[in-house]
Amino acid sequence: MILLFERAWDILVKNRYPYFVFNLLYYGIILLVMAYTGFNAPLQEQVLSNYKPTYMTGALVFTDPAITTSQIVRGLGFTFLVNLLGFTYGNITLPSFFIPFAGVLLGLYRAVMLGIVFSPFNTTIREIILPHLPTLFIEGQACVLAMLGAYIQGRAIFWPKSIGQVGHWKAYVEGVRQTGTLYLFIMAILLISAIYGGIEVILLIG
């Protein structure tokens, strides 16, 4: 297991410049859209009315003080799986296996939507959004790493030498392998997010 994490770290170090750029883009877009939404409250209300079940997940659904510990654990475990298999793998990684760099664009689109939904300037929902902001930024790292994997995958398809291969098929397979290795970090980050989610529930239900 340690060896796998060392391989994941090596991939991250070798791709530190695009990793830095994706962090800058992802979090920068979220902050800019949050600020814009502060001057356009109807936009947030419209998005929430259409997509609330999609984004108001995890600790945000646990608002009943009578909820039990086992319900919280099961709910956060389910959220972990949704974030891992749905939002990260299904929305970013999987499309990139078929359409090069698709995951990069989809990740940035997610940043735009999160910026709208979780803009804290709406006084009506500010109380539940503010405790959730750390979760938003922790989970953002999983999204950024998935975007990095999509970038590595797409680059490998067009420029096999960038990944140390000479043939397109071998480069594609190596890209899949490196993307899968990055998922060690992604799963660890989403686990940390789930743990914080438990703390967030305590803050929300008081």
C-alpha cells in the first residue's frame, strides 16, 4: 500500500505544474462565481430549485435533531460512495476514457455550479452553507485530482512520449493506470471529507 501511495505521489510531483493550474482554476472559479452570485440572488434560487437534490447532499440533509448516529454514519457513507463513483469517477474520469480532456471541462463546469449553489451571500441559507464550505474545498481536491487524471489521460492519447510510451494504445493504458493510482489520494480525501461531514452534522443540529 505504501508503494502505491509513493507511485501516486510520484505522478503528482511529475505533473505538479498542471496540478497547480487546475487548483488555481477550480478554486478561482468557485470564488469568482460565489462573488457574482452575491449580486444575482435569483440565479442561486433558480439553480437550487432545479438541482437541490444534486448538490445539497451529505451533512446538509441531516437537519433533524432526532437523527441517530447510525443514520448519520450510513448517510455519510452513502455520500462518500456518491462522491467517489458518481461525481468524481462517473462525471470526470469515465468520460475522459472516451473523449480526451472531457473531464477537465466537466470539472470546471462543476466548479461553476458549486460556486452558484454555495455562495454564502444569501442570508436565507447562509447558516447551513457556512459550515459546509470546508467540505466544499476538501472535496474540491478530489475533483482537481480527477481533472489531473483526465489531463494525463488526454495528453497520453495525443502525445504518447509525454507518458513514456511510443504507441498510442500503450500510452492510453498507461494513462488509465496513472489515473487509477491517483484515486488512492482521491479516496483518502473523500474519506477526510466524510469525517468532517460528521463534525458538520453536529454543528448543524446543534
